Amino acid sequence: MIIDNDTIVAIATGNAPGAIGILRISGADSLDILKRCHQATKALEPRQMTLRKLYDPENGELLDQVMLCYFPAPHSYTGEDVVELYAHGGRLNLARILDALCGAGARLAQPGEYTQRAFLNRKLDLSQAEAIMDIIGAQTQRALREAQKQLSGSVSKPVQDLRQQLLKIIITLESCIDFSEQEELLSLPREELRADFHKIIAQIQAMLRASESLRLDGYRVALLGKPNAGKSSLFNMMLGQDRAIVTDISGTTTDTIQERVKLGGIDICLIDTAGIGDADNLIEQLGVERSLKEAERADIILWICDINDNFTLPPESVCRNLDAYIEENAFFLILNKIDLQSSHTTTESAFGLLQERFPKLDRGQIFELSTVTGAGMVYFEEKLARHLRTREEENEGLALVTSQRHITLLRNSLIALTRALEALQDGLPAECIAADVRDALDALGQIVGSIAADDVLNAIFSQFCIGK
Ligand SMILES: Nc1nc2c(ncn2[C@@H]2O[C@H](COP(=O)(O)OP(=O)(O)OP(=O)(O)O)[C@@H](O)[C@H]2O)c(=O)[nH]1
Ligand SMILES: [Mg+2]
């Protein structure tokens, strides 16, 4: 990535044609470059819209009639002089204006260069710059909300707060380091430091825990059960479309299929799986392996049974994960095919059997329905949606870290702090402890970008598209 003082230009509104397309010029020569493209003599008033005709400086040809807005440095997105041009949004029209502005002295911006300049001019920190990319790329409401929060400082603020706490510790430690010229040495307040370390470690752990429970792509809701129970039928019903193949042949679904859908306004990723039973061939075996994997990583497990089949507990391979799900109210038992009369299972007997093995199971976690007649569907979906909403609300107030880069750095800081705490407890000298605390501080600094190597910055900003 080129980092220089060139004045840059790009189309800010993407490639699709629209009524208006915005071009943005940023850099010290913004106004001069623009002047070469219009004939008006009156200066642009800062932050006021002005209508101007633009001409190609090479041949004087009329380009377009545009609205202009001038944002003088440092009060602009990049912190530099910026002019935004609101032109007619045709692709060809915008490309021609872009060419003319380049002909007048601007350079075409690199991907992410505007945001990078904003970062270098301290208009935002690195986590906020990344949030902008996440806002642009968000696929779900949840992802969008978290990115907006991150832009407002939901990551920067707690991280900066942690850094302040660590800096204080370093100052304390350094005042106890035995420099030979120092006459009087302060003794290390070990108990106080231990309490401080514990507090900071707990704060980082809480951030990591909250982030692990977050699903930006929507909560993973897995439909699991024996072959032929009606998983694919329920999958199609919840999607409102005939997505998965349904037949009365046991083992119809051989692979996991997932689709995104909204339930009660909340994004979920619904997963249909291969029936868990005796696999006859390699394909079915592999399918079952995938189903079991889903049973481990899903946020919610829906175990589907045919109510006309005698209810048995799910196999041990699934059961061993179920305790945590049941406790979090994230396991639901669906007794399907209630439209058929020959019911061998009663809800009570299924509940009784399950409760024997899982005493924390609640009666409200069992549903009866028919994917053929639709009976019980509204009630079930409403209950599931209510559960999802509760989960969302629980996450709402937490400082959530969504970027893998941030999570890795938080983990690194945690490792360094654990080392520091051990060093303190082992009675090691202040300088050893300080070295570990500095490592933790460095890791946190990389989240907000107060310490960042060029290659890290380049890797982050080059993920943006041109014009951002
Ligand atoms: N009567 C009745 N039949 C149902 C119901 N739900 C599913 N079926 C039928 O049960 C059979 C199996 O349904 P699927 O949805 O393919 O079952 P599955 O659990 O996905 O099966 P595998 O993919 O083989 O694991 C099909 O013939 C469905 O039409 C229901 O509520 N009532
Ligand atoms: Mg199926």
C-alpha cells in the first residue's frame, strides 16, 4: 500500500448505477484539483452544498452538473482537506469524472486508503477502522449492530481502560526495579499487584467469554434425529420453501444443508442434517459424522422424533453434549407426525425418559407437531423465537469482541498476564514481571493500533474496497 501525501480520488458509492454517485477527493490539493475542473471563481464554503458544472480540464468538455461539499482539514473523514462530489450516478458518468479529476492531478485511491488516512490522522483507532469494514460487509442485523457499536468505541474503550490499568502497574513495577544508581528501593506491593492482576485477568476473560457466545452469522439451530423422523420436512417448513429433499426412504439426507432465515426478527442459520442411525455405507457414515459435529457446535439443538416410533434416548454420542444445552434451555425435543393416529409415544413418557437422564430438563422444552398439517408449528416457532430473543438480550449489554484478530490479541494479553502473575507469585524480581506486563500491553495496543507493524496495517486496510 502506498502511503504518501498525494491527493487521492475514488468513487465512494460502489459500482452499481444509482440516481446519485459520490466521488471523494482527499488531500492537500483537493481544492486546487477541483478548481481545474470548474469555471466558477467563488470559493466553496466549508460544509455547504454548492451546485457547479464540471468540465474536463483537457478539452473543456462539459462533464456533469454536480453538488459539491468541502470539508476542510482536520474536520473531515480522513482528517485532510476533502471534497465530496455528488454527481449523476451512472457508471460511465462517474468513470468520466474520475478520469478528469485524475487528469487534473489526483491519484486513484488504493483500497482502504481513506480509512487508513483517517487512522493515521487519529480520526479513529484501528478497531474503529475495522468496524467500518464490518459495517459495509455486514450480512445480518446482529453483525451490523455489533459493528456500529464497535465504531462507537465498544471495543476501544474497554481496551484503553485495560491499557491504563496495565500502565499503572508498570509504573509501580518500575519504581521497584533495582537500578544501581538508585539509593532507596521501594519494596514490591505484592498483594496489591496480585489483586490488580486478578481483576484485569477477570475483565479480559469476561470479554472473551461473551464473544465466544456471539454468532454474527445468526444462531446455529441444528435439526438432529434418527433417519426419517421428519428433519428435512421441518427444515423446509421453517424456511418456507422446498429446499431439502424429503422422501420416505430412510437416509434421504446424506449431508448437512444450511440456510439463513429469520425467526421472530432474529437471524438464524438453520441446519438440516443426516439422520443419526446405523449407517449402511461410507456416504451415510460420513453424513452421521457431520451431524455429530453439528451437535457439538450448534447454539440450539432440535432433536426430532417420530411420535409413532417408541421413544428412546438420543444415542450416547449426542447425549454426552446435551447437559450444557439443556441447562441453557437450548435443547428442544420435537415429537413429529402427530397427524398419524398410531401414536406409541406419549409426550409424558418421552419427557419421563429424558428427565431421568437429564434432571434439569423442563417440560416446556418438548413440542408436538406435524409438518404435514402444520399443527403445533406456530406455538413451537413462537417459543423458539422467544428463547432466541432472551439470548440476544443477555448479550446486548456486553462488550463484545467480534474480530478474530482482536480475540487472538486478547488471548495473547491474557497469556502474558498469567505469566506475570506467576512471576509475581514465584517471588521473581520486578523487571521480570514488568516484561510480561509489557507484552500484555503490546497485545492490547495492537487492537486499537497504538502499536502496529506496517504489514499488519496493510493487511487490514487492503481488505477494504476502493473508495473506503
Ligand atoms: N404423516 C406425516 N408424515 C411426515 C411428517 N413429517 C415428515 N413426514 C414424512 O416422513 C418421511 C421422512 O421425512 P423427512 O423429512 O425426509 O425425514 P428426515 O428426518 O429428513 O429423514 P432422513 O433425511 O432420511 O434422515 C417423509 O415421507 C415425510 O413426508 C408428519 O408430520 N406427518
Ligand atoms: Mg432428511
